[in-house]
Amino acid sequence: MIETRLLQQFVAVAEELHFNRAAERLHMAQPPLSQAIRKLESAVGAPLFVRTNRSVSLTPAGVAFLVTARSTLRALEEGVAQTRRVAEGIEGHLTLTFINIAPYTPLLRALRGFRHASPGISFTMVEATTQEQVIALEEGRADIGFMRTPGTSVPHLRMATVSSEPIVVALPAGHRLEAAPTIALELLKDDAFVASPRTLGKGFHDQLLSLCHAAGFVPNIVQHGRQMQTLIALVAAGFGVALLPASLATNARTDVVFRPLEVDASDALSRLDLFMAWNETRASAIRDRLIQAVLETLPSP
């Protein structure tokens, strides 16, 4: 291997074409510099300079190697600078996983502000269920996930609440309770329900079951949907009712009616949180900058 020091010494001699001046430029004595050039020529396997008592010039091999040496040193310098920028959280790449975050305007605004302030950071965005996100964070395939509560303890997973909203009920148009301004959950005990499968998000699924239990019944889940929008479509098609985050009620539809719930339950059951999660065992200055930016930008949930 050829040391970087030898390349720097070679470039100095090639540019000065004078060993004494090159030695002064490098703040070293001339004899060690001559020895270094001979060592480099031995490593390259060809003479790089023609030396006479009056002059020093590059051989054809020296001319070619000068291009290589300059390119190598420049690439190394650029690589070191880039590494420092990555270490400082200024440049790099982040992979974000998320459930449907379209309704969460403050979060979207925070992400937009971060991207504008950090043009050197690129992103890969992957839509995934909560369970898929937990696995991706554990395996290091994602840096930050925006998810519901996993429903189980996940070692090394740090979580911060970025949004909290009430759970509402979605009814198909023409439902017997459509005209009610609010709906007591126990009035839906005989209705069919549509919900996301537990395998895709234990926390959200179990919370909805517990909410129904608090109202005195076990929901009759007749259909499952992977995405929230799929559940709304199933409601519109008359398959059943659904318990959903209130943010989805902002989408105006004529075939689905959203109503607030009346239920004697704690906020932990009647409200739905969105979390920002990351694996604390994996260090990343870029990720930590984004976490800080999101938490500083979002209003308190």
C-alpha cells in the first residue's frame, strides 16, 4: 500500500521540480524527502523523476502518476469532509417508515421544514404497518418510524408522541344512527364491524377491542382491511361500522358518516396516539437532528 504521506510528498516535488523547495514547502529536510520519493518509486515499480545536478523533471510515468496522486488526494479530502458532514448530521440519508400520515398537517409541515433546511440529506419513504415498522427499526432498515403503539414492549425502541386524537365511528350512509350528533358506543353492540387485523398492529387492534369491552360488548368483526382507507371503503359498501382516528373524518364523503363517540373510558382507550419511534442502540446524528426538529416544531399533543 502507498501511504497518503508519500503521495503528498510526490505532488510537492512534481509541482516544485526542486527537492529543496519541496522540502521547505513540506516543512521537512531534503534527505528524508529524497528517500521517500525513492520508496514511492519502488512501490510503483517505475522511476517518476529524472534527476540531474541541475534539474528535476517528471518521467512519462511520473506525469501519469501525478494525475492519479492528485485525484486520490482530492477524493480522500472530499471523503473526509463528507464524513464530517454526516457525523455532524448535515449530510447523509434517512429511511422513514410510516402509516398514513396525510391527515397530520403539523407533522408534514415539520418534515417539510427539515428538508428545506437540510438539502444535503436524502430520504427514502416507506409506507408500512406498525408491526412492519417495528421489525424494520429493530433490523436497522429504518431510521425513524411513525406508527401506532406496538402493543407490546420492544427493547431499545424509543417513542415520542407526536399526535393524539379522539376515536370516532364511521357509519355507512343511511345507518339507523346517522342523524345522531354523537353516538354511545354501546348502541353499536349488534352491528358488524370492520377493522385492521391484529397481526399488522397489535396495539391499535387491542385498544379498539378494549374500548368496546368498556362499553359492555365484544365487537363482531366481519371483515379486515390493511389500510384505513380500505376500512372506510368497506364501511361505504355496507359491510359494517369502523372505529377510526378523527383525522380521517376531514375527508368529505357522501357514503360514509363520521360521528363522535360517547364512551365511559379513559383517554388511553378513547384517544389514538401517533408515535415517532427509533432504535436507541443505533447512533445517527442525522436521525437525531430530525427527531429534535419534529419535536420542536409540533404542538404539544
